[in-house]
Amino acid sequence: MEIKTLNQVVELVKSKPKKRIVVASANDEHSIEAVNMAVDMGIVEATLVGDKDKIQAVCEKLALNPQKFTVIHEADENKAALLACDLINEGKGDILMKGLLSTDKYMRAILNKERGLTPPNAILTHITVVENPNKLIVVGDCAIILSPDLKQKMAILRHLINMANSVGVDNPKVALIAATEQMSANMPACVDAAIISKMADRGQIKGAVVDGPLSLDVALDKEITQIKGVNSPVAGEADCLLFPNIESANVFYKCCTVFNKYKMGAIVVGTKVPCVLSSRGDSPETKLYSIAIASSFN
């Protein structure tokens, strides 16, 4: 089945074995509501680590049955995040999820040398799946790596390909984004894109069609590609976007949410297990989609 929407990803993971999700500082309505939907859909079994009284109050407010969840009391958000990581490391969870704590505290727990979820020499990256009107687009890195070097871009690229495969896209087309589709030696983004593209041409990158540098409009719009006369196997048809830095990727992410109201989900990969990382203010729907893509990730 060709997957074009995040709801189809949800349907896909319904047919797979249940995953076990552990939510760190699970004290907020949106996270609990999203997890409740995922439990009802048969996607996950859930452990909520947080303030037991607050979790009970949220369940009462939303008319949810708290017996659906395993609840572990830890009122301190930093301790709750570390305890959630402990449960993963003990084999009691397949997915970690951020509840009502800031991203820096969540990541600090994941990166903790003794109790975290980071394998030796791992490169962690943030992957977002965006539903645009025509297809799903896999994007990185919107939240973790500030200015990725060539080695980090190669790691992001591998994760983009894996995520695309997980949501049903075989041999995805990956656009290496820069400010221009013209090769400019003065732009590091163009230089890195040219190197990675040549590696792809020589068969050093498997499982994807990769090209760049490409401007964002050329990567996504077939008509603009034709007007500009760009000859590329990726231009106008990109399934994945690899951005040159966090500023450009994060602005793209925010434009998708603020101006276009696109549906999306986001996770951290490179960790021992997929880690759901969405904003504390994201809707229950966005958090549900993030759980679904985490459940689908290979």
C-alpha cells in the first residue's frame, strides 16, 4: 500500500505487534490523551512516569481510565526522565516519550553517561515526518544538531532513508538542501551536498536516490524545476529533505505548523530506542503521529 498520510501510518502500525512506550514526566493532558488513543488503537502498552496525583487528575478531567496504564510515581521531572530511561535499559520499554518537561532536560537524560540511551559514538538526530497535500516528506535535522559536518550529514541521511522505508517509501529521493541549486564553492552547504551527491553517484550510498545542492522550491515543485531547467532525478519529487543547519530546518518545521497547519510527527533516532520528541504545546494528534512513526521505525 502506498502511504501518503500519517493516518495511514497509524493504520500500518495497528497491524504490527504492540510496542511498549515509557513516558517521562507524564503529567500533561496532551501527552496522556495521545498515549490513551494509542493504547485504545492497540499500538502500544504504556507506562507513565510522573506525579501520580497529577496523572490521576488529568485522567479524571478527560474521563480516561487510569487502569489502562502502568503508573510509576516520581514528581521530580529530572528524576522521572532518568527513571524512564532506566526502564528502557531494563528491557521494559521499546519507545521513550517526552511528557511535560523541556527538551533540554529530556535530552540530558537521554545523553546521561550512566543511565541514558545513547550508544557509544552514536550520532543522534531529530527526524520529522511531514504530511503535505501530495505525500509524506521526511525531514532532518530540526532540533538537535546545530551545524552538522559531513560525517553528521551522512548519519542524518541514513536515518532519513530508514524513516522513509519505515513509512513505505522504497528507494526514496533525497534532496540535499541549500540556498541555491547552483554549485557555489563559497557556500559550505553546496560543497557538502556536492560531495554527498558524488558519493551517491559512485554507489557509496545505498537504498536512495540522492542529489544536491537543491533549493527548497526546486526540491519540491516540479513546475519550478522545469522553469529553471534543472536536470535532476530528485528535483520536484523529493521524499526526504536534508537541511544544512538547524536554523533552516527549524524555520521550515515552524512554517509547516504555523502557516500551513500540516500534520506531522517527530522522533529522535540514533538512540537505543526511538524517542518521541515533540513540543510540549503540540496537539494530542501530533503526539499520536509521533508515537506511530516511532512504532514504525526500523
